[in-house]
Amino acid sequence: MDVRLETGGRSYTIDHITTNLMTGRNDIRGVRHSHPVFHIMYILEGNGLFTVGRTASEVGPGMLHIINPNEPHQFHFGTNGPLVNLESTFVLRDRSGEPAEINLFDMIEENRSIRIAEPLRVAPLSVPHRFRPMLAEGYRRILDLYDIPLLKSHFAVTVVDLLTRVETIFSSIVQSEGEPHTAEETVERAKRFLLSNRHRPVTLGETAQSVHVTPNYLCRLFKEHTGDSPMGYLQSARMREAGSLLAFTDLPVYTIAEKLGYEEPSYFARLFRRAYGQSPQTYRRHRLSADKPE
């Protein structure tokens, strides 16, 4: 069975190298290297640190990482407990049989008529929950062929199927959920998410997922563009609102803490003292006395 992939006006054969479910890799660091193959790696459990080119990214459950041919990379598996991941490796060969150096993101852009901006290219993608079963099934369809020797020639078909699933995920993110065209827009979208969720407990992980980047990458962008961390930005916004609520309402301190996503009033009070140099009660008294007419 001769399956060819058409892209950029050219035709390529698919040379499947290996697809594996990798388990139990704990604190294993590979050497930095490059080769003319694609790696499509999907994390199921655990954590790691993947360095591709000059970008180091923390990876965790639900993260998809794409390494294009000849991109220098190094994997540190299991930085905080054993890492479990699915990975597929393959080569696209031109008509002369030589490995083709193609960028998968460019291929998706052409096939789906979309634009994948830099933030989605340089860091692992946090796959939306609704797509995770679909993506895992793509890997399992390839793995199933290992048990059926007569169907080994079908590996190319299942690799195309996996690529189609990856394309679908990126296309949905870009078209349906809005693409961050620049790093600045990624930061602005994260800010909007944080502000709109400031009245409940919110984590760095879900903030990063809302803009489809890793927590590590979002922290780096935030620091570069605001000088602060995402959680630091959220805390400052909450403290500003807390000051207004104390000054202009008679809500109890514990109610204000709850309204701003703090489950422990004592923790809220410590943060407020750190921000304003006095307790919430003292701040309220001072504001009330300052606002009284002479």
C-alpha cells in the first residue's frame, strides 16, 4: 500500500519509525541531539522538561509537543515523579527517498488555511479536554497494528490519521477559540481570564490552558511583558478591589475575602497587610475617618 502525503505542491511517502506508550521514566535525562524525523509526543501522566531549540518548557498531563525534523532537542523525563507519554516518530521522504525537512505547523496552516502564531509553535500545547480522548485514540490505532503483522503496511495510514487529529485540534483552537497572534495578545488574553475569574480560586495551570500554552511559558511571557507573574498580577488586582470594598461598603472582611477567591480570611488578611502596610480593619477605619466631613 503506497500512501503519500500531499503538501506544498509536493508528494511525500510516510516512513513510520516507531510509536510507543512509554511508562516509568523517572528523572531520565537524554542528550541534546537532532535528526530528520518528526516527534509527536503527548503526555498522559507525570512531568518533564523538554528543550527544543533554545526554548525549555515544562510538560505535564494533557500537553502535546511537536518536534520538527532537525530541531535540536533534549528530553528530561520525570522531573517530578514518573512520566507516562505516547509518542510517534516518523519521516517524510521526497521522491528521491531523502528525508524532507518540513515544518508541521506550516503544513497545518496550508491544509487548514489558518495561521498558527509563535506562542502556539514554540511551547507544548495544552490540549483542550474535549479533544484528549480523540488524540489518545489516534495513537492507539497505530499501536494496535503491532499486534497484526499482516497490517504493518497500514502504519502510514494511521500516521496520517494521527496528523489529521493534530490538525483538527490546532484548527479548532485557532478558528473557534481565537488565536493569540502575538505574545502580547497571549498575555492580554491571560489577563482577561484572570480578571474575569478573580472572584474564585484560580490556578496558574487553568490560566495557561485558557490560552493554550504551558504554565512555564506563560510565566515567561508575563515576566517579559509586565514584569510580574500571572498570579502576582491576579493578587494585585484582588488587593485593589479589596481596598475599594473596604472603603465603600460595610461588607465583613471574611465576606470580602470570599468574594475575591480567598477561602481563608486569615490568608487574605496577610496578603492585604503586605500590600497596604496595615490590616483590612485598620485600613477601613482610616478610610472612614478620612472621608468624614469636617
